[in-house]
Amino acid sequence: MGIIKKFFKQQLFGDVKGYNGGVSFGGPPPMTTWCYLVDGVLIDSGTRHLREPLIECLIKDKPDKILITHHHEDHSGNAGPLQKQLGIPVYCHPLTVEKLKTSFPIKPYQHIIWGKSAIVKAEPYGEMIHGNHLRFRPIHTPGHSVDHTVYLEETRGMLFSGDLFLGERIKFFRADECFEDQILSIRRVLTFDFCHIFCAHRPIMDKGKEALSRKLDFLENFYGKVKDLRAQGLQTKAITRRLDKKDERFVKWFTLNNACFAHMVSSAVRLADKEAGLAENQ
């Protein structure tokens, strides 16, 4: 970590406190990660590389419990140490509970940008998680990962969305993301009322539901293009070449092909083949 610069800040969104951090080789970090504290509840736990400043803040701010949106290391990174330091419970989806029981492997770029998560003794959440005054509804939203969950505070219209949103026009998928599940999850969440999106990478404090709806429109339009090209008989590689704007080459190189545009196309092709009653695309 000698040549890597660390960035960390706190920011208030009304009575929600955000903790934001990231690393860089120079200049601002290309991506930062947020976790949020409101009404005694901490949603997500930040990255290993920012463990020391985050724990220092949370010893003072004293959360009562931790909710994890999914097991990825930029969300679960500090849940174990915080649990030990503060003596508080950690709640998440049952699949996340199982994943965090062990030190799951991560790729080299994930070590560099976020660091490895510690083992966590988490518990499955119930139908509702109670803060001091607020209530958080867990909604299972697979797609980005099979265990992904968002937490909705209905009385205040706050959606703690993990990686469900990320942006209105995404450019790549991780290898394990599922196009069909993402669309179904977004549709499900849009049936609820909310205004603010506390995204783990890009918070939106006004008209968050409209922003998430625009992401759904983008994904559905993208899928329509892939489906049409597939119906014309094009194979996945040909569809990728036809649609690829070549604006995410660094991401593909840096992640050793774990995150790229081709994965987004492949997942959409699998959905098109499923709807057409064809065997899964090879």
C-alpha cells in the first residue's frame, strides 16, 4: 500500500451520516464506497483499506447493529472487526451469512482497491429490522450477486440500495452478474415508495426512484437490442462487437476480464435464449 493514497471523509445527509472512502495511485480515487449510519443502524461496513479511520469514527458514533447488503468485500470489509470492537450484531441475507463465515477468495484487483473482508458471525435478518425509532424492510434483490439485499425505510422514503443502482447507464457486468435477475429486482423495488437512494457508490438525495426507473429503462432497451440481434442469428461475440463502444477497456484489463461489457452482453443473450426456448448459449 506504499504508493497508494487513501481518501476518507464523513458527510451528513440530514440525520444520515455517510462514511466515504477509497484508494488511488494519484489524484482522486476512481471509485469510492459509502456506508451509512442512521438511527443506530449501520448499513454496510466499508473496505478493509479504510478500516482504521472508519472504526475510529464508529467508536464515537456507536451504532447498535449492522446490516450488510451483500458479501462483496467493499460492503462487508469491516463488519467482523466492528462486531468485535463494539459488541453489536450483524444481520444480512442467509446466503450472505454463509458466505461471510469463511474468508472467501477475491481477485488481485479486489485486493488492491478494497482489501479482503474479515470473517463475520452474522445472523439472518427477519421481516423487519428495528432501529431506535425507524424500521428497515429487507428486500432480496439478486442480480448483482445472488445474496444482494436492499433495506427500505418506508416512513422516510429512504432506500439503502447497496449496488442495485450504481448509475443510470452502466457499461459492464461482473462475470457472476445476472441480467434477468437485475431487471426483476429493480422492477420489484420500484413497486415501493421511496425518494432517496443511499447507493454504496453514488448517493442520490432527490428523485432517487426516478433515477432507478431510468436505469431499468436503459437495461430493458439494451436487452431489446441484444434480443433483436440474437433473433437475427448473431452469436454472442458478434453481438458484443456490434454494440461495444470500447469505453471500458481499462476496467476489462485491470480486472483481468472479471468485469467487462462482454459479460453484460452474454447475460442478456442467456435471457434471450431462455425466452426463445433455446438451450443456454455456450
